[in-house]
Amino acid sequence: MNDTAIRILAAGSGKTHLFFIGQAGFVIKSKNGQLLGFDLCLSECVERVEGHMGFKRLIPKILEPFELRFDVLVATHPHFDHFDMDAIPQMMSNHHTRLFASVNCEAEVKRLMMTGENTEYVRPGESADCCGFRIDFVDCDHGKGAPDAVGAVITVDGKRIYMAGDTCLRTDRVEQIKSFGKPDVVIGPINGAFGNMNEEEFAGFAHALGSGLAIPCHYGMFATHGGDPGKFLNVMKEKYPDDRALLMSLGEGIIL
């Protein structure tokens, strides 16, 4: 068993834990021990599909699909670094895990010949209550390649975590997200390519949301994606010195 799986399993009850799995992937463990996996990319399927080294995985796989029994999975859109075509069928094979996927993931579920058991397709404005997690799906702008992509406001144990998903900067949606309440954590992309925010845009977006803690993601896995966490940190220090920011190392867990 990988060290990351051991750390997640050993994380103490009574507290809410957040773990970074790489790219846009995170695991939330509730104080009662339920597990939610968000946009987990656990395999090397992207390079195989894209067919060139620009999408070779540059960070190690720190979690295997069968190591944890997830209660909930969220896939914000069908790009394979968010909907892992190799890992998701394995994680769903236990007949327990619930998958909430954007509506444009349905074709991929059918292509993989998954039964659709425990799978629900979601749109912005919809919500779900499952295993202690409240998930409010919100608008996301990832361009024409994923027109139905979603972000999510996840509420668990009284903590509110906004996962932006893959999106360009849309300051017009700040009030929509704030309508759920002030986020304790804001997580978003900084790679500045493929329709995503760059380092400065995400820093400003997190500040506008009044986040308790800004955590960047979507960098370091593929050479073609870009994203400089050091630049993000410098922007936060220079422009928003009173805001909290955190660069999470691969496999790192924090208590919320």
C-alpha cells in the first residue's frame, strides 16, 4: 500500500482532512471517516490517449485505485486528467462508491461499458447530499472542449471548500459562489493554458472570494500544461499580503 493511502486511512477521526493527490486531484476525509475523491488522476492514460510526451506524467502515482474505498467521487468534466478512464471503473467496481460527473461525462461512462450504477450526471445549479458531504455544483467556463464542466462548493463538517475545477477567470461569478457563504478553502488552476486561470488570475479570484485559504493546483504533471506555484506565491505576497495561501506538496494532508 502506498504511503499516501496509509496516511489517509490513519488520519484521525473527529477532524476534517484535505489531501493533495496531484494535478487537480484532492481527497477530503470527513471527521466520521467518509472519503470524497475530487478529479483524481491516478493512471498514465493521458499520455496514451494524446500520443506524445507533452502529456507524459512527470509526477509519481501516489495512490492506486483499489487502495481506498471512496464513498463519493466527483468528476468535473471528461478530460482524462479529471475523469481517469483507467482508474474510475476500478474505483467504482465495489458497488458502493457514488460518482457525480458532469453531464458530458455520460458518453465516456458508456464507452467504458460501465453500468452507470451509482452514477449521477450533474449540471451547474444542482446539488447532492451524500455520505455527509453537501455538494453544490456551480458554473465553470472551460471553453468549447468541455461546455458542461462544473465547479463545486463542498460542505462537510461545517467547512466549506470551493473547488473551481478547470476554468478561465470569470469574475462575474464571484457573487454566485459567495452566495453559499464564505469559503474556508478555495482551490483552483494556475496553469494559464487550455482555458484555465493563470497564477495572477487565480490569486485575484481567491482574494475576491474572501477565501480563508487559497490553494493552487493543475501544475507540474504535464510539460505542456505550465503553471508556476512560485509565481503564484509571489503574487499573493505582493498583492494580497493579508490572505493565506498554501502550496501543497504531493501527498500532503492538512487539517481544516
